Amino acid sequence: MSALANATGDDRDAKRGVAPPGSSPAITAALRDAAITALIAFGLFLPLIGFKTDVNGDNQLILTTRWPLLFAVVAVVGIGRFAYALAIEPRIAQRRLRPVAAQSPAWRVAWGRWFVPFAVAFVVAYPAIVLATAGFRGGVKWIDNFGIQILIYVMLGWGLNIVVGLAGLLDLGYVAFYAVGAYSYALLAKTFGLSFWVLLPISGILASFWGILLGFPVLRLRGDYLAIVTLAFGEIMRLVIINWTALTNGYAGIGGIPRPTLFGIPFTAADDGFAAVFGLQFSPAYRVIFLYYVILALALLTAFVTVRLRRLPVGRAWEALREDEIACRSLGINTTNTKLTAFAMGAMFAGFAGSFFATRQGFISPESFTFLESATILSIVVLGGMGSQIGVAIAAIVMIGGTEIMRDLDFLKRIFGQTFDPTQYRMLIFGFAMVVIMVWRPRGLIATREPSVVLKERKTIAADLVKEGHG
């Protein structure tokens, strides 16, 4: 039976013109693809990696070459293309021919049931695990640069997921609401001396107000036109921050932003500080741990509100708008209110994250709110799977955590030389990873979705039945 099945599979491949993976024609085709890819990579990376400009002692600009690094990168690309064409691509083709299973495997059902509780328990215990393994000195970096930084982008991704993933509105200026929350907190805290807990909801409300202002002019726009307008809105906000120096201090930024306190107890080395009040030895780790749990609470609040909103009529209206706006109108749904609520809710969570970012950094400037931030957040939503909370969180961990790990890859200097800086290539690796994921999982890491409302039995919606929004 197995021999007959293999023969049948080979006949099918022969009819489609596809050579078996281990055959000589397949190896020849893979070598040809690898050679062409290597040539294209050489042409692309020659000006980016092969040449480098330096300044000599006479302050003159000189051109240096990095041929070993260039050929190493081209070789990696060629070998990767050869391995993909010879081993991965045939498996993908065979996978597409498999019939879709009526029911999910038992391990996948168990994974879906226990993954979320395990993940929540892990992030809650993360500071304790880090401090137990790395100590107070080494643990601060892992809690701050990885834990807090990732959770900020998880929260931003979940906020943008309301606009892009649920409502299907392509927003390229989401960083503008992030900036509104940060500058609202910084200006109000320094001017009126209000605490973080008072200004946190105010920052969210102000950002939500600006989301509604953005929503009104774009009510009749969809797809690419909506993306262009939101992109322009983000750039307008950045230019206003730069040029309104009397209010925002321009490029110089705003420093000395007040830090949050625990019921009025500051995390300082003074006699009324946290360590002195509780009889502990002063350490900056206490403030970092406190900030970690603050952003964790804000992120969990964002996830809880989003999940609850999906089950309400407004959440189902967002999903109807994402799938088909014309059918949404024919059902009597007010698309104007639906779009405005999506923009307002997404902007509110961005305002919360912005106020936390300002109090965590203690200094903000326009350089923190460029278009690259909007592109990063949107990439997190798209790569994770639009509409998927778990997928967005996983994408944020991979993208933000991966770029932070790049800073510690000093061992690569032994391979490519002491002048090699891994951080200069993090965006290159990030772009390559995006291409790989889009080829492997075109609809994101989590392509399936669960319906918001079920009748008698909950069934998973397959990826091929989900339309990507063009609202």
C-alpha cells in the first residue's frame, strides 16, 4: 500500500511538472534558484554592506570595503535559498494537497486550553524568575530591556489590533496617539504636579479625543487611501511637536518627568523612599519591578477590554465592517459610529501606553515617535495575525525581544571582525524575518479565529474563510 501511495504521489508530481525532492532535476533547479538569488543579493547588498564611509584624521570622507562580510552574507542567502528550494518548498506543496482535517488534533486542543493560563502565570512570575537566576544587578536589565519593553509593544499591538484587526481600518499613524499620551502626561505632570495615577486616564481620554478627530475626515476612505491619510496624520503630529517649541520644547524634548509612586511612596534613596519605609537596602531594581507590574496590569486590562468588546454589539459591528462594509450598511449598522469607536478605543490604549512610556523614561522627544514606530506596531499586528490577541503578543515577543538580543551578540565580532556591529543589521534581519513569515504564514502566526458569538457549539474559523479587511 505504501509503495502504491508513493507511486501515486510521484505520478501526481509528474503531471504537475514537479520533480521529486531528491532527484537530479530538483537539485539542478535548486542550484539555479540559489545562484540567481545569490546574484540578486550581491547586487542589493553591495552598496549597503560592501562599501562603508569613514572619516579619517583630516576630517575627510573615505570609502572602505568589507568584502569578507559581503561574501559571507551572500553565501548565507544562497545556501538558504538552496535549502528552501530543495527541502522546504516541496513539503509546502505536499502540505497544500492534504485534505483539511474535520477536527483539530488532541494536542492542539490541549495547547489552546492551557497556553493562556500558563503564559499569564509566567509573565506574573517573570521578575522573580529573573532575579533568582541573574541576581539583582543582572536581573534589572532583563526586566527593563526585555520585560517592560516587550509589554509596551504588546499593549500597543493590542490597541492597534482593535483598529486594524477587528475593524479592518489600516492605520499607519498610530504612533501619533502614542505621542499624545506621552506629551499629555509630561506637560500636565510638570505644569500642575499631578500624579501618574490621575494623569493616566486623562492621557487616554485626550488620545481618544484625537482618535475621533482623525476618524471624522476619513469616514469615506478605505484601503490605501485611508492608510495615506493616517500616515499624513502621524507626520503632522510629529512636525507639530517639533515646531511648537513653546509647548513641547522641540527637538530638545521634555526632561525631568515625574516618576510614579506606590501610594505616595517614591522609589528613591531618601528617608521616605520605598526601601527606607520597608526597611530594605536601596536598589534601583524595586522601581523597575514596580514599573513592570504597572505595564503588565495595563496590558492585561487592554486584553480584557478587547475580548469583552468583541462579544458586545460594537465588537460584532467592527468585525462586520472588516468583512464587508456594504453588507454592514445593508444590515442597518451605523458605519460612522462603528469607525469612530474603533479609532477612539485604539487611540485610548495608545494614550495609556504613551503616558507609561513618558514616566518610565523620564524624558521624551520627537525622535521616539517616528513613522518607524508605527510601522513596527503594524508589523506586530500583521505578523501575529489580525484579530488574534495571542498572535500579536507572540509577534511582539519575537520582534522586540529579538532586536534587544541583537545588542548582546558580541561573539559575532570574532567571526566578522571587531568593527562589526550587530545592532546595525537588526532592521535587515527584521525585514528578512518578515518576508519568511509572510511566505510561510501569509495570514500571520495565528491564522484561525474563534467566533465572538456561538450557537450551541464553538467552532474555529479556518484561515481560508477569513477575509482580510479593507475597511
